[in-house]
Amino acid sequence: MIGKLKGIVDSYGDDWVIVDVGGVGYLVTCSTRTLAALAKPGEAAEVYVETVMREDAIRLYGFSSGVEKDWFRLLQSVQGVGARVALAILGTLSVADLNNAVAMQDKAMVARAPGVGPKVAGRIVSELRDKAPAVGGDVAFAKVSGELSEVKVATPTRDAVSALVNLGYGQSQAGAAVAAALKEAGEDATAETLIRLGLKELSR
């Protein structure tokens, strides 16, 4: 089984890259986000690989990090999510944003990915809530996600995160700020209170 490839980028397609390793070209299917992060043709590249063996073919799926690869596996444990849909999700959301969406039970965010309807998005955030891998070793964010998963995410919480995102903050940044605000104000806090405390947290 192939777990990682280190070589030279040979060429690209819409959803694949050929990595030349010692004269052998490996065709690796990737998300648009992973392809955008790879080096240019002729340059060195490292790709984490998930090898999928079927009766009629062996397919390699490539990722820019081990955490992204973990998410690819995890997403496919949900009914209705195959390799194509998992790649679409990872191409639309970063692993940090995906982790945050699951922690916040934000199915609308997951549903932004092509081919993902409300029902599938709902199953993803519900079933993966307690299974999400740590985000690239970011202990602080993983801790925030854990705190969020311990409470029932109510509408005010989602509204507060949405408001901070609309103000220009990143999804992960907004989620972390609201998590801190929620811890300070309590589960019954209004959206206005969470926004105010969240902004205070972000200004530190």
C-alpha cells in the first residue's frame, strides 16, 4: 500500500497530478485545494496518499497533509459520502473550517460543497462530532472545538459566528472567539452578548 509519495511534479489535470518518483509516474486524484497547494511541474512535491483497491482498478488519492487524509477517510464513514463527495468537501473547506463546522454543527457550511445536500451535510456534522481529528497539530483550536462539542450549539451561537465572519474574520477565528465568549457568558447568552464578547476576545 502506498502511503506517501515524494518526487517531481510531472503534469496536472482538473482533478489529478502525476508525480514522478524515480522515473515512475504515479497518477494521483486530488481535491482542487490540494492541487492548488502543490508545486509547479518540474519541482519537488510530497503527497500523502490513500490507496483504494477495487476489483477493476487501484486508485491513489492525494492530500497535502496527514490530517486532510484522515478527514477523507472519516468523511466516507458517513452514509452517502463516497470518495468523490469527500474530495468535493475537502476542496471547498479547509480542514480547520471543516473541523469548526462539525464542532459548531453548521450543516449549511458543509452543504456549500458540490454534491452535498442538506441531509448528507446533517449526517456529517452529527456523526463526526466526536470523531474529528486534530487540526494540523493546532492544540489551541482542537481544544476550542472540544469545548464547543460539549455544549448544545444554539441559534445565538451560530448567529454570533456568522456575524463575526461577515465582519471579515475567518471561520476558525470566529468560532474560537465565540467559544471563549460562550464559556464566559454561559449557554443562555444572546447572540448580541456573544458578538460583543467575541469582538473583545479578538481584540486582545
